[in-house]
Amino acid sequence: MKELISFIFLTAAFVSGPFLIVLFGRMAVRGEELLEADSKLH
């Protein structure tokens, strides 16, 4: 039973890994754009 749970967990982590990286990458880019726009206003 423990092997099954760990297998499901590893599969979920493997599948969601690239998705999370893309998500965080977009958030970082958007954050930088917001900072640049904010610094231009001041």
C-alpha cells in the first residue's frame, strides 16, 4: 500500500513539475514587468 501511495505521489510530482515551473516563471516575468512599470511612474 505504501509503495502505491509513493508511486502516485511521484507520478503527480513528475507531471505537475514542469507545469509549476512554467507557472512560477510566468509569475516572475509578470512581477518584473509590474516593477518596471511602477518604477517608470515614479
